[in-house]
Amino acid sequence: MEVKSLPIEELRKLLAAVSEHGKQHLVEVEADLLQTTFLLNEAIEKLGASFSAIHEAVAQQQHIIDQLAQSQTLPKASAEKLDVLKHTIGDEVNAVVTSLQFQDLTSQLISRTINRVIGLKGLLHELETHSNAMDPSHEHAQIAQFLEMMSHNLHEGSHALSGGLRRSVGQQDMATGDIDLF
Amino acid sequence: MAKTILAVDDSGSLRQMVAFSLKAAGYEVVQAVDGQDGLNKAKEKTVDLVLTDQNMPIMDGLTLIKNLRALGSYQTVPILMLTTESSDEMKAKGKAAGANGWLVKPFDPKRLIEVVQKVIGS
């Protein structure tokens, strides 16, 4: 098929479709991420409260056990077993405190992703806005200039988006981090 | 009298874990939700140690440290960073700003207490 003039209308439709469908999907992604954040926040709040309550109850229980041990009413074997359990509980409490920090790390990652999604929506909007400025009656050079400007704006916008984000969280697991004293 | 530690972090769960760990070791804990809140609370009462996150809204950790070091009462108070940031570049910036140490999240409560005890005593 011979094309005598540039298919500007078709190009405009294509760019509008890319923008529209892209934005629709990104809106869904953003909503899912916000819901995930909400669920994580609620979960960590309840986990934290329950953990504190359990720790408080165990501490009171331990206080009673310590009193019994001091009064020497406990058989030696039981006292030794309780002491081992006391240390086991202490180690597990430490592990829980470390693990519960997952919410801080994941919420930083989610927040970074949401900001990137919002930025991408902006870039797609720009794609649509600029494509509307293309007119089939324009000269080829003028249209080429529009396309060049769109590419430039997308490049700049993408660069600015990456620069404006917080650094990514590098942790790959919940192993505790390094400590440096200066 | 128990020593007081100012814990600055925009994450409520992280502040909760820090406060839980430090209180269990006998320290008093004042919490702040960002650098500006931390600066305000530090001015209200001079604390024995500041433990701050880096990435926070309104005012980040490095800016908080610089502001605290500019105050007469905080020129020698130990300041530790507790952050997800682990690059040498950021650690160098922290040291230059006046931080005394750098702890990478997630923290182990036992090791956190050991560091705090080393820096300010029990």
C-alpha cells in the first residue's frame, strides 16, 4: 500500500492508546500497592501490640519463677530447665524484634515503587498531550520536530523521575546489618 | 537515673522495636517521627544519645545531625545512625556531619544494646 502522507492520525491514536492503557494499568498497580501498604501497616500494628503484650506477660511470669527459684521451692532440675527456657525465650524475642523490622524495609520499597508509578503516569500523560499537537497538515520537518521533542521530554522526565527517588533498599534478607563506630 | 535516648525514625514499627529494645535494657526513650521533630525534642531536653534514621520526610538524618552539632548542648552528645543505607559514601557523609557510628537495618536488639552501652554506658 502506498502512503502519500504521514499517517499522523494513526500515530496519534497509537500514542493515545499506549498512554491510556498504560495509565489504566498503572492506576491499578498504584491501588494494589496502596492496599498492600495499608494491610502491612495494620498487620504490623497488631503484631507489634500482641508481641508487646506477650512479652509483658512472659516478663511477669518470669518474675514469679525467679521468686520461686529464690525461695528454693523448685527442684534443681526444674530450676535449670526454666533457666534454659528463659534464655531460649530471650533469643526468640530478639529474633522477633529483628524480623518485625520487615515492615520498615518493605514499606520503603513500596513507597519507592508508588513514586515511580506516579512518575510513569505523568510521562504517559505527556505522551498523549504532545501527540495531540501533531497535525496531518504540518510539514514532515515540523512533525519530526514534534516527535524529537516528545522523545526528549520523555528522556528528561524519566531521568528526573529516577533522580527524585529515594535510594533503593539493598537488603536481600532479614539478616542484621553491619555496625561501624567512628 | 536512667539515661535518655532520642529515637528518630519515620517508621512507627521501627520506633516501636527500638523503644522496646532500649527500654528493656533500662533506658528512657523519647521518640520523634522525623528530623524536624527530633530537633525540636532534642531542644526541649538534652538527651544522652541520639539514634536516627537517614531517609525521612521533612528533615533527613544527616541534616538533623548537622543541626544538632550546631547547638552548644549537642557538640559532644553521641549520635548514631540507624538506617537501611549501607554505602561507604553515605557512611563518610555521616561521619563528616558528626555521627559517631553507623548501624545498618535490620538491627539485632542484643547488638544494639551492646553498642549503646559501649557509647554511653548502662
